[in-house]
Amino acid sequence: MFSNDRNTALIKQKASELGFMSCGIAKAVHLDDDARRLEQWLTKGHHGGMQYMERHFDLRTDPRKLVPGAKSVITLLLNYYPSAQQKHDAPKIAKYAWGTDYHYVIRDKLNELLAFIKENIGTVDGRGFVDSAPVLERSWAVNSGLGWIGKNGNLLTRSNGSFFFIATLITDLELVADAPFATDHCGTCTRCVDACPTQAIVSPGEVDGSKCISYLTIELKDAMIPGELQPKMEGWMFGCDVCQDVCPWNRFSKPHSEEYLTPIPEILNLSLSEWENMSEENFRKAFKSSPLKRSKFAGIQRNLKAIKTGNT
């Protein structure tokens, strides 16, 4: 039987080889504090129309119910900060959605990591997750020593800011846990709170999802974005990066080198009028492997109308 130290080192080395910029490990336990915070957040209705957030509450707070016998939660960060920029007249799209849908990219990496573990360590049970199951990714990242939760509700790191995806691999393998991240480095800074166009950050680390532009442009399924919020869209067609763009820690963000996250040319270059005149067939063809398909063609057109209304 190999030692826990050796197995832990092997996994972290392989994660780095796969392109993950960070890998942390926590013991698979019930998240007592997070369970209380999640329950309060749901009670306040901050999840808006995201009814799925109410389901599987026990699974969200206890990884051992997702993977029976789980002993370790491996958290991985994948950088998506781009070197390119959108043209000034292009409808704004959150940076994470510029390339291939990250679910595909990360799922392949998680499968490869799990295959490596089974080949080099032994028979283990494990499941990888990236927005695909009720997992509190940011909480596990903090517990794994990777960073802290900023006032904007995002995971922040001192070395890379916050422009990264979070993935988790829950396994029944006993590994050496990292020390939880115990300090907060936001201090008195309130740039994200002050800059949020819809005042969705209601208290440090607490976001009213029903007001967030990312929710409005992606998760909201209504035919129209609420009229009182349309003037606050600030040109965002899909998602929103305002609270990250203004964060001082993101001055340390470095461009990624992930081939599959290379920006789709249309995202960088198309103007508002070109988006408005795009056919549904061309939309499906250009964005068949893009996160934008989550809003569907009708959702994108709805968002464009909200942007125009807000600009008038």
C-alpha cells in the first residue's frame, strides 16, 4: 500500500500536468457552517428562479452522500483569463464564456485525472464535478487552502485573482488534507460592492442572485428582463464581470494557455447590430460548443433588447 503522502503528491503533480493552476485537498466532512448560510440564503429568496438550488440540500452539504465512503475532496482551479479583448462596440460577454464550454474542457481533465489515480494508486471510487451536481465548490476551495470568499461572493486568491473555474473530485481515497484558508484579504475594500450595476451584493460575500446580471442574462427564463433592471444592464449580453474587473486582486491575473478556451472570433468582433441581425441557424452553428447556447437564441435576443432599452 502506498503512503498517503506519496498519493497526495502524485495527484497534485498530475493536476499540474493537466493544466490546473492549483490543487487543494480537504477531508470529506459535513459542511455545518455552509449548510446554515445556504439555508439562510434560500430563505431570503436570493436564488430567484433557480429552484434547483433548493433541491438536494443534504447532498450539497455532505460529499459522503454524493460518493458513499468519501474521504477526500480534491479541488482544482483552471485559469480562463484571456489575453484578447472584445471590440468596444461588441455586446459584453463574461470572459469565462469566450471559448469552448468549460464543462467539456474540465470534464475531460477530471476523467483523465481519475484514470491516472486508478492506474497509479489503485482501485478507488470517485466522481468529478463541475457545475454538474449539488457541490459547494467555493466552500471546498476555502477548506482546501486555495483562497477566501471575497465580498463579491467569488473565490479569491492572492496569486491569480478570481478568473478561474472551480472543479471538484470527490473520492474514497485517504489523502493528506491541506490547511483551510483562514484569512480574509479584502480588508476595507468595497470596489465590487460599489461597482455592481444592480446593487446585487447585499452584504460582504452575500449576493442576491435574483438581481445579478449573470442571473438575469442566463438563468432567468422570463420573456423579458424586469423593466427596472434594464437600464442597469450596462451592455452585458451574457453574464457579467464587473465585480471581478474592479477587484484589485485581479491585477495578478495572467492569460491562460488552454487551447480550448481560445475566444470564438464572433464573441470578440460582432457589434450589437450584427448580433441583432444574426439568424438562429448561424447562432447554433457558431456557438454549438459555447456556453452561450445555455441562454439559447431567444434568450440572447431578449438580452439584446434589454441592452438597447437600457441605452435609450
